[in-house]
Amino acid sequence: MLHTPPKENEMGKVLVVYYSLTGRTQLMAEYIAEGVRFSEYEATVKRTNEIATAEELNGYDGYLFGSPTYHQDMAGPIKNFLFLAHHADLRGRLAGAFGSYTHSGDAPAMVFDTMRYVFKMRPFHLGAFNLLEAKVGTQEGRRAGHDYGRTFGEELAQPWTEADDEDRESEPPESPSPWALT
Ligand SMILES: Cc1cc2nc3c(=O)[nH]c(=O)nc-3n(C[C@H](O)[C@H](O)[C@H](O)COP(=O)(O)O)c2cc1C
């Protein structure tokens, strides 16, 4: 698939979908969306319960999915959302993931891997963005969110073909267990 940046006078669009129980990942979503807008892409922010069908996910240039880490896992509503997103046509679109955490911060990398290896999306070169919850409401946290979003928009503006990322399908992440067949 060939991704071309939007034409002049045509604004590209980014969709940010998040789940948040206590508001930190929501705040990250808002800062990241602000950062995307600095890059001159449009950003739409939705909570998982605002997306009812896979069709609602179609039509964006880039996607950023956010989940806090609970019990060393992604949040349940994000798991359900990813099952739904699997039916959307996201292949080749730019993918990023983010979330707030206190100590292990597993969720963003899990979400990012699903977007990359299952949905065959184009991985954002900065990878997943984890932010310690104590930093989310600080100036530093806000700046980090802006930087992640702005850089995402800048990367979207670059033309890209699947050949630019050939190892995406051939190199899965480290085997989850020593007994896994690779
Ligand atoms: C029951 C419970 C389990 C949690 N488990 C983890 C965990 O395994 N790893 C981690 O880094 N943070 C863990 N946290 C911390 C949350 O990730 C953190 O509070 C985060 O900021 C919540 O984000 P939210 O406000 O977007 O819901 C846990 C919090 C709770 C209440």
C-alpha cells in the first residue's frame, strides 16, 4: 500500500481513541491531539464507548490508541475495542499507542504490537508512549504529549510505501515463551 500525504488545501486526519478509568490517559489523549494539531493534521478524540462499529474507524490517515496499564495488562475496554478495530481497514496506516502507569506500564507496547503485527499498520518510529501518572498533569507531561503528537503528524506527512518497512511482517517481537514455535 502506498501512503501519500494529503494534497495541498486538504487536511489529513488522525483519530485518537482511548480508555481511561481515572482520567490520566484521557489527559494524555488530549495533549497528544493538541500536538497532532500543531503539525497541521486534524485530530479527533474519542473514548472507546463512543465507537460502536468498525466502519467508524475508516477514513483517517493515522491512529493513536491509548490504554492505562491495569494488572500488567491493557484495560478491558481497549481489548474489546481492538477486536472491533480488527474489522476496520487499518492496514498501512500510521499507528501509535500511549497510556499512563505507575510501575510496570505494559499496556501501550501491547496495543502498539497489536496494531503493528495483527492489523499490519505502519509503526510510528517513536514506538509506544508510556507516561508515569505522577507526570501526566505536569508541564513536562504536557510537553511530552505535545511532542509525541506533533512528531506523529510530521511522520504522517512523509510519503511511505510498505517496502520502507519490510521487516514489519517478517520480524515478530521476541517469543512470549521459550516453547513458542517461531
Ligand atoms: C487495581 C489497579 C491495578 C493497577 N495495575 C498496574 C500495573 O500492573 N502496572 C502499572 O504500571 N500500573 C498499574 N496501575 C496504575 C494505573 O496504571 C495508573 O493509576 C494509571 O495512571 C491509570 O490511568 P487512567 O487514569 O487513565 O485510568 C494499577 C492501578 C490500579 C487501581
